[in-house]
Amino acid sequence: MTDVFDRNCRLCPRLAQFLEHVAEKNPGYHCKPVPPFGDALARLLIVGLAPGMHGANRTGRPFTGDHAGILLYRMLHDFGFSDRPESLAAEDGLRLLNCRITNAVKCLPPDNKPVGAEISRCNRFLANELRGMNYHSVVLALGGIAHKAVIRALRLRQTDYPFSHGTIHRLDARLQLLDSYHCSRYNTNTGRLTAEMFREIFTKARDLVTA
């Protein structure tokens, strides 16, 4: 795939400066744009929001090293998309099977909140990633921002595809979009997203991929 990631990207001055600041305090952290992870020809693409401070920003792998990834990787393993139930580090040998994970924003944002301009600048990478996907593929958007980033990347109208947990949207002849609440610590601790709800999402994802 072409131009789906740039490890030296500095298009967003606020994010670039913040990463430098974090790297000074945490010299062992990745502190760079985090690349997509998984099968380049996958029919399931999971889109998150952005790297977490002590998760992907530390390890260099999406959803790895923080609370948000615990439930995600367990479900990936349970449904046959991963060969292990835990993602511990970028060098742990874990393989994703017919699945890839990426983020709407590739760099760690302050307070886990990218601004609109940062989401827009990073959108071209997601657009190219979506453009390279095979027919009959499924995009699983974790949260409203990821959902909107996918719609924007395909140049579709947001009002035609409202975010709703568990909803399946036909985007074009190649892609379907499945919405889910994000598997963040806040959502799982408050019960907004339970393990059973997430299991139902992955049941839908598996059924769509194998249809």
C-alpha cells in the first residue's frame, strides 16, 4: 500500500512538539507516529482514535501496553483474528490473522484529544489505507471520531452515516463499516461497553468478513 504511514511525519506542529516533550521525560518510549499493525491484505480493518500515552506511544504498536488493548486483543484471539490473547510489546511475535489495526490519528495527542485540524491532516493516510483494501472488506470503527474519520476518508457525507453502536453501514461496493463504542478504560469501567457487547460486535465482524 502507498503512503499509509510516515514515521517522520511532522504535519501537526502541536503533536510533533508534544512528542518531543514526552520523549524527553520518557527516553525509552516510541514517541513517534505509530504504524498500522497486522495483515496488509486483511479483510478486517480496525480503526481506533490515537495512540495512548503509556500504550502505543510507549510500545510502538496500536492498542498495546494499556488498558484499551486488553479487551480488544482478547476478542481478536477468541474470534480467530490473532494467534495470541495478549499484545505485550511490538517484538512479542504476536500475529494478526486477516486483520489490521490502525488509528485515525497516528501520533499521541495531549490529553488523548486530537483537534479537528490534526484529524484532517492525518486523514490522507487512512484514505490510502482504505483505498488499498480488498472487496468484501469490513472496517470496524472504535468510537465516533474513528467513524467520522472513515467517512471523511471516503469523501462521503457524515449525515448519511450516523454513528451508532452495533450499526452496519454499506459504504461502497467494497466496504462495510461496523460501529462500536471504543474499548477505553472509561467505557469499560462505566459499563458503556461491556465484554458481552464487544463480543456481539466481533460476532458481527466475523460474520461479515466470512460472508
